[in-house]
Amino acid sequence: MRFSILAALLGALLPAVWASDSPDLEARVQQLEQQLSAVQNNQLAASPAATQASASSFNPAASLILSGTYAEHSGADDYSLAGFHVGSEGQPKSDGFALGESELTLSANVDDKFYGQFTISFSEENGETKSDIEESYIETSALADGLNLRFGHFLSGVGYLNSHHAHTDIFIDRPLVYGSFFNHHYGDDGVQLRYVLPLDKYLEVGAEFFRGDNYPAAGAANNGRGVDTQFIRFGDDIGIGGSYLLGLSRLHARADNAEETDSNNPALFTGDITITIVDATFKWSPQGNKKLGQFVVRSELFAEQRDGVLDDTQSGGFLADWSGKRNGYYVEGEYITSGGYEFGGRWDELHGDSKAPALFASDYVPQRISVMAGWRNSEFSRIQLQWSRTGMNESENYNSWLLQYQMSLGAHGAHKF
Amino acid sequence: MRYLSVILSAGLLLASGGSHALEVFACEPEWGAMLQEIGADKVSVYVATSAQQDVHQVEARPSLIAKMRRTEFVVCTGAELEVGWLPQLTQQAGNQLLQNHDRLFYAAEQVALLDKPGQLDRSQGDVHAAGNPHVQLDPQRMLIIAQHLAERLALVDAPNAAFYQQRYQQFAPRWQEAMTHWQQQAADLRGKNIIVRHDNLRYLAEWLGINVVAKLEPKPGLPPTSAHLAEVLAIAQAQHVYAVVQAAYEDPHSGEWLSGKADIPLKILPYTVGGTDKANTLFGLMDDSIALLKQVKK
């Protein structure tokens, strides 16, 4: 309304301006022009409604990951790796059709100082629904600049894949080192302190204390402070399109009757386990533009040192010292095209200890090759086909074809590098 | 002799009161350019992305965390444009200064946005709930944003408040004069039809009165499919389309295909500061965008 009045005024005034070039009229025209642009600006300025939060904006961001697999295995009947225990989470996917984990994550700021995140995964095993609290933690950076404190139940910050939710992995299953040294991932109740140094380049140091209930620890030894970790991360860019992240971590666990076999009367390890991990990740995109394509290559090296006793007496075996070293590594890479097609390859290797107790003594090197092809229609949906061949022991191989879908609903998840 | 000069310069630094430029983290080059106009040497700006990158998808990589760690002020578009990476950076960096939200300036929050979606549904592609965030190509909105940026800088860096206000007072008339000039320059583009790849040229088209008759993406954020491109080709052949226009960071293949098939020119616009050689300031960005659009003679 004001706009049209102003326009009419200008229209009425203009002939008067042409008729006379009095400076007084010029000043009035300028004033009107300023008022006109002010009205236009009001139309373009953000209205209070635009920045008002909706009723549900204080509710947590919720995201749901749905996944399922179809698997065909051949070769050996059972899956095992000479010289290593394969945890329940490291076992191959069930033959045929199977619903994978459905993972629900809720997160929100609690108040100006605290942030909370909760992740629960549901899976079905033998007709029973199993729920597993993967993470439930509070985080705050209110202590000091660059300092992050996390407490509750969460994935340890050691290594690279360990603190990432499995649905962000390149491959459908985890590397052999994770399946054997960590039973897929190490997470526990505890506290984590991380500090990002105020430097030009990224350098972060961290330390954790955990209860020590989960593999490789057990029994919440040392009065429920059975695990301590330390880690350091460094990363930078290379040129316009490349970036890398390096990590060095150490996990020290006290095991009090940790189950090292799957039988009803498992062999139990009691003692100290120290695992050192070196990880390196490199990513590259043309001009640093991820939409044009992305290349990722990654490797982690696990070095384990055990010092304790393996008690196999429950199943009629022996009590034996177990002090020695084992290690393993993987190298994986993938390329994602601008159209969302992806191709990847991975090599896994484990080196056992020929001087370990009989159950684990081995000088065979289990190894696995995996290749993958897939399609991502968007950031939220993914379908992939994976083939792998595992050399389990001197005489047996295990081959797998896996087809998996993975879909994400809800809030846009924040992904780490 | 070397020690003497070190001591002298240290002494000079102490004597000057240590004039410290405000450390600023700018998500995109357009805000880096705006900060140069409003902040000049009172700000030290790190720009996180380049005109060759699609800012919808950026890795929250270590170098960005390090920069976020030490910054004192953040300027980004907002409206969920950076939702895939910015929250990860602020979370990991643990920068306490940024807990004061006055130090987080979102350009899209300062102006009314076009195309606010009625329904939020991922079947419609990657939709931004608050509206179209690609505001840097609308000079009117940029002027409002510049004013608010000057006000916010004055609030956060109070000792230099007068400086920022003065810089804005010098910028505004130059910009307004340029706006008149651009409108005159682009007068014969009014009413023309163009085909774009994504919604990112919406505000420029709106301001210049150009019609976007089709988009190469079937839905926002999804790569062009053969089926959809066939439809776009039919649209291009059914009416007079002036040009296929894309941003410098976008994959040109589909645009090149359509340009060849429909026999219409393909124009690559800078989209933001740094996208072409001439688009090295906010003024250059608009100058070159209009010049490139006008170059098309058909």
C-alpha cells in the first residue's frame, strides 16, 4: 500500500521536477528515492517468522539407519581364523536374506553447556530381537578452549574405524583386525578427554578411562577402571584436492576372564592386553569438489601384546601362560564417481603367535581379499555388492557374496572425516 | 645485528598495543569478499571453500577443524547449506568463543528467502527447509546482509565498531550505484529463457527478470538422468531458450550435451567470487556474470 502511494507521489512529482530544476525539489526527490529503497528493503529483510524455531526444534535430531543383506557363502562350513578368536560380531552375515542392524540415533544440545547423543541398534538373532546400546553419552566443551569432555557409554577414540558407526564403512563387514582384536568395535562405559591444540595445523590428543567390561577387556577389573587409552591425531591438506589424517593410539586393557572361544565352556584369558594402532586415511577429490568424485584410501595396523594366563580348564584343557605378540593390518580404498557409482578393494592380514597357548598357536597368516561395487542414489541411500575370499587356515578358504542395502531416514547426520 | 632487529620489532609490536586483526572463518568465498569490503585490514579471513567446490558436500577435514579452533568469528550462509559439515567442525574444534552465538553470522538469516518448501520430503530431493540459500547473486539482499554484517562486527569487535560502520557507509553508495549500472547493462536480458543445472542461480535470474524454464537436475541435488535430460531437451526445442547456464563448480557434461543437441550456447558463470578471473570481488562477480550472460548472441 505504502509502495503504491510512494510510486504515485513520485509519478506526480516527476513532471514538477522536469518543469523546474530547483535544488529544493531535487532534495525531496532524493529523499523519496531513499524512502522507496527502504520500503523495498523491508520487503527483503528477514521477517521474525523466518527465524522462529518450529515447535519441534527443541526435540532431538533423529535419524534411523535401515539395512539388510543377502549372503551366499561357500568353501568351509564354519568361519574361523587360525591363531585368532573371531568374536560374535565378527562372524559372517547369515546365509540368505537377513535383516541387518536397524540403528536409531538421537542427538541434541541439552543446554548451553552440554550435548547428548544416543545410538541404539536393533537386530534379530534366532527369532529374538536384540537391542544394543551402541552409544549414550554427554559431551561438553565448556571446560576450556579446545577441550572436549565426553562421558557415558561410547565408542573409543582409538584407531580410525572404531569411533565411526559401521554404516559409514566402505565395506559391508569390518576388517579382520577389528573382528579379532576388538570384536567389531570397542565401546564401553567411561570418560574421554580430547584436546585440539591451538595450532595452524590440526593436532589433537586424547585419553580415555573405561570400565573394562567389553572385549578385549572383561570383568571390569581394577575396580571398574579396566581400560585406559591414549591417542594422538594429526591431519592436513595436500594441494587443493587432497587431505589426510594420521593417528597413533594405544589401548591398555585388563582382562578378568575374557572369553576367547565360542564354546559353552569358553577358554578365559586373564591378564594385560596392550594394543597399539597406527592409522592413516587419505581422501582426494578433483579441485576438492566431492561432487565431481572422491578417492579414499585407508590403512590401520594393530599390534597386540598379551601378558597373562589362558584358562581352558572348563572344557577339559589346560592353564597356560599367554605372553606374546600378534598383529595385523588392512588396506582399503574406493572411488566414488560423480554419478554416485562406487568401486573398492581391501586386503586383510593377520599374523599370529606360534608360541601362544595351543588353542591360538599358529604360524599361518590368515588373509582376505575383498572387492566391492555399489551405487549411491543420494547421500542417504546405498546399495552395494561385495565379494571376498578368506584364507582361514592352511587347508580352508571361505568365500562370500554379499548384497546389502543401507538407507538413512531423518536428520542429516554429521560425518567425521 | 639479527638479535637487535628481533628485539626492535618485538618492542615495536608491544608499543603499538599489538594491533590484532579479528580472526574470521568464512564458509564461502562470497562472504570472504564481503568481509574484505566491510572489514579491510581489521579482519584476517580464512575461506573454507573455493568457487570450484560444491559447498553442499564438503569433508569436515582436519585443516578446517584447526582453523575453526582458532577463529573468533564465523560467517556462513546457513539455511542448512552447510549442514553436512559445519556442525561437525564446530563440535570437534571445541572453540569456546563460538558458544556466544553473536560470533556465528548466517547470511541467509538476515534476509527473506525465496522458495520456502511447503512440504519437507526427501522424495523431492535435497530441499532446504528455510528456503533457497544461494543469496549471494541478489545485490539487494547482499546490501542488507552487508549492513547486518557491519552491525555484528561492530558488536563483536567493539573497539573497531566505528571503522566497520564507516566501511559500510563507503560500500553502500558504491554498491547502489553499481546496482543501477548492472540493471542498465542487463536490460536486454529481461524476459529471456534459460536452462540451469541447479537452483543456485535463482536469485540472479529473479533480479534480472530472466526466466528459468528447466533444470538439468531431476530433483535438487540429484545428478541428471537420461530420462530427465530427454524431457529438458524437449522443453528446449519447444521454445526459444537463450542459453544453458551453469556455475563454475558444476559438472559441465550434461550442460554440454544439451547445448549441442538443442543448439543453444552453454555459459559458465562464476557463481561466487573466484569462479572466473574477473570475478575477484563482489563487484567483479556481478560484472562478470552479466558480461558473460550478455556475450551470448543468438
